[in-house]
Amino acid sequence: MRIVEVEKVSFSYDGKFYVLEDISFSVEKGDFVGIVGPNGAGKSTLFKLILGFLKPNKGSIKLFGKKVEDFKDWEKVGYVPQRINVEHTFPGKVIELLSSVSHNKKNIEFVVEYLKIKDILNKQFTKLSGGQQQRVLLALALSTNPDLLLLDEPSTGLDVHALTHFTNILIDLNTNHGKTILMISHDIGSLLNHANKILCINRKVCYFGPPENAIEYIEEAFGLKGVLHGIS
């Protein structure tokens, strides 16, 4: 089953310069897609289009077989934004945040236990460590028990221990809980090791396919010819 279908999508903020141009790819149920590209390549803009926050100038996007503009089942989609962009806008306690997103007590109990955040439920989000904040953002995304997860640079600011723990959670969600994952990350080595597909974009699709064939295209997109060989 195709979970996400992006067909010939182009987008411009100002009507002149295209941030994304003629983007096409599809994501199957159970995929773990790692999205890479240099700064300004349009990665976060792509997520905003998939989530319906922005509308493409050209082309179409479907979620679960329905056009985004007609899609209503948003509980099927979980979104983890960049922590650095939200940490100052969440003044409440963790339990308050979870309760504001989901009214399903069983879902909340599951994510609290699964992500081991019971001990921080009554703490203010802005007072938590980077790793704790990232788990809370993931908990918010999982609180509706979504089938699709979109993660925008979830590893930013995490130390090695927190990053390893977070990566293991994502692998488990994908392999054991059937979650389809799209993740933007600069941690190319981790994506090459754990994703089953790599989407490399730099305004256009540079590469989409299995990770073992992606390195030369990633190097070209970043202007790093020969640098990444052996990284995986």
C-alpha cells in the first residue's frame, strides 16, 4: 500500500524561485525513508507540503490514497518538528502537552511506558534535557497511534547516548510496530545503516532508492565527491 505519493511537485514561496522542482517519489507501507540534502535543499518545505501546511504550485500529493487537500484522517500522521524550533514555545508540563494532543488515555499510557517518560510527566518541557525533549516530541507524535511518522532533524543537539537511544526507538517502531517513517537528517551514516530507502534532494530529486547505491549521489548533492565512501 502506498502511504505517500508525491507526483511532479514544484513549490515557490515568492512565485519566482522554485524551492522544489518536479519532485516525484512514493512511500510504501513499512518503509523507513531517510531524507538528505544540503541546507536550503527544500527538505523541511517538502514536509510542510506533505502535511498540508503549504500547497504546491504544481503537482499533487496523496496520503493513504487521498489528495492532501481532501485528507481528513490526520490521526494517522505523526509529526516531530525540529526541537530547536519548538523548545521555547512549549511552556507547559509534559502531561499537559500530551493531554492537549490526545484524549485517548490508553494511547498516552502506552507512549509514556514505551518511551520511559513517566518520571518527567510533571516537569516543564523547557526545563528538560535535549534527549528528554526529543522523547516528549516523539510521544506527542505517537499519542494518536499514527501509521506514518515524519521527523525533521530529530538528532539535532543530542549527545551520543541520547542519539543511540532515540535511533533504537525508531528502528523498533518501524520493524516491530509497523510504523512508516520519513526522517530528515544530516546523520548520513545512520540513515545509510538503518533506512531501507534514501531520498536525496537538492531542489530536485537527486536519488531515490536503496541506501547501498546512494553514496555517490549524496556526495554530488553536497559537493563532497569521494568523501563519504566507506561511511556506512
